[in-house]
Amino acid sequence: MKKSSLTENITYNKNKVSILVLFETETTKEIRIVMKKGQLMKEHKTPFPITVEIFEGAIDFGVAGTVHKLIKGDLVSLEASIPHDLVAVKDSVIRLTLSKLDTVERVVKVSEK
């Protein structure tokens, strides 16, 4: 069993999106993304399917040019190679599930301006 917390040691960094690997399983990487209101993760594509959960806050989740309003409790999946972006409408905590074959470094690069 592996255990982690989405709520411990949350820091809203005004200069950049905060990304933390919570743990890895045999097939996935569980990541916490903390975004301050107004922060952006620019448009990008993933090489594998992903799952995004809005644990706290609200984001505009752009998918192939259409903006979807996601709020606390929403859970979405996205297939590989689909362009998407995130804008924090409120201070937000997001859980991202990646394939074990994907890299956290790719996520960090997307969050950098």
C-alpha cells in the first residue's frame, strides 16, 4: 500500500505552478498540481491518456479549442495527443494521473512560462 495526501503542505506559489509527485504505482504516477488564481499551464499534448481531478478550486480546461469549466469534485479523462491547457479561475489543487511511461519533467516544462 502507498499513501500520500493532497492536502498536506500546500503552498500557492505566486511565481509558478507547483508540481509534486505524490507516488507511483506499477502503472501510474499520481501528481498534485497547485495553481494560484490566474496561473496557466500552456497548451500541450500528452503521449498517453490522463485523468484530471479538481480537488479544490476551479479551472478553465481548454480541450482542442473548447473551454470547459471544471469545479471542485469534477473528474475528467483525456486521450493521448489531444491539445489542452489549464487556467486557474480560483486557487486550485489538481490531481493528475499519468501513465508510468510518461515523465513528470514534461509536466514541469508545460507549467513554466
